[in-house]
Amino acid sequence: MNRPNDLILRTTTQLIAFILLGFSVYLFFAGHNAPGGGFIGGLMTAAAFILMYMTYGFEKIEKILPLNFRILAVTGLLIAVLSGVGSFVFGEEFLSHSFGYFHLPILGKTELATAMIFDLGVYLVVVGITLTIILSIATDSHEDPYEDAGV
Amino acid sequence: MLEEFGSQLLSVVIIVCYITLAISILLLVIRAFKGPSNADRAVAIDTIGVNMMALTGLVSIQLVTDKLNDVVLLIGILLFIGTIAIAKFIEKGVIID
């Protein structure tokens, strides 16, 4: 098969992947009162990673981004559960959340909510699960280095 | 008087645009089913997504809200990635190599 010429894709991906990651961070922090939140932010991050995988191939990104996405998903689940358990410390019911207004140096008066910690867990779970599903379908024939370890 | 005419005109124009987009999507669905080659289907699905972005913009005009602007951007980005995946599948046969 002739070698495809994808110079334009390779060049624009370097820019577009970073725009996507920035947009995902914006969506993650825009949640709670506007469209956005952990789920769609995680999906956007996964889309950026998948664009990089599609452009540069599995081996190269595996070297640049040496993450085990299954461990990422479990870590996110742990953060989400701990943010629920943390409400027991203050004598509240499971998954109770609170918020407060603080004066931060650059941002000024900012609303900080503990639901953000739960959202961070959702974000990590979505990134981990999405990339695990897509990469395990896409790289069916490859050797899985984590398969023997059982994680 | 003029303001009232303007808002009535806007609501009529929005309904006309909905109908036009519906016809356009219907024709594109026919193309995506029948399309002689896979490239025709890829272009049809891509254009359905563009119509979906236009539909979201129209809904945001009708509801007089700016919350849907992120949704338009999001649909555009996912559409871009989907189009690249389909193009790479047609070209090479694998999506992630």
C-alpha cells in the first residue's frame, strides 16, 4: 500500500490537541451553573488523546503518555467515593456537598464548591474508561503489557 | 409597531429555517444510505453534523440564550474528529495504528 501523505493532519494536530485540552479544562470548570462538568470535560480530554493516537500511531503516544488508563479510572472512582465519605466527618449524610465564597489573589471573589472534588473523580473515570474501551478495541493484536499484572 | 413586526418576522424565519434544515437532513440521510461509495457516505454524515450545529444555533436564537454556544463548539469538535476517523479508515483500513 502506498504511504499516505498526512503532513497537514500531523501539523494541525499539534495545535488542535492543545486547543481541545484547554477547552476541556474550561468545560470542567464551567460546570455546576452552566453547560459543562466532569463528564463532558473528560469526554473532551479523551477526544484530544484519541486525535493524537489517530495521528501519530499507538507506539509513539504510548511513549509520550505512559499512563495506565485503567489505574486512572480506579483512582477517579476512589476520589469520588472519598468526597462522599468526607461528609461523614462533618456529621452530614453521604454525598452532602457545601460551598463557600473566598477571596483568591488573582481571580477575586470566587465560589468554591466541594462538588468539584466529586466532579474531578467523574472526570478521571470518564477519561480512563473511554480510552480503555477505544484502545482495547483498536489495538486488538498488540501485546498488552499490563495483562499479566491483572490490572 | 416596528419591533413587533421584527419579532414576528424572526419567529417566522426560524420556523422556515427549521423546515429547510429538516429537508436537508432528510436528503442527506438518503445519500448516506444509498451512496455508491463510502466517501459519499462520509461526506453525507459530515454534512448532517453541520446541519446539527445550525439546528443548535437556531434553538439558541429561539430560546434567547447563550448557554448553547458551547454545545455548537462541542458538536463541531466531535464532528471534526469523527470525520478524520472515517477518512483514515477509508484510506488505510485502520484507525489507530
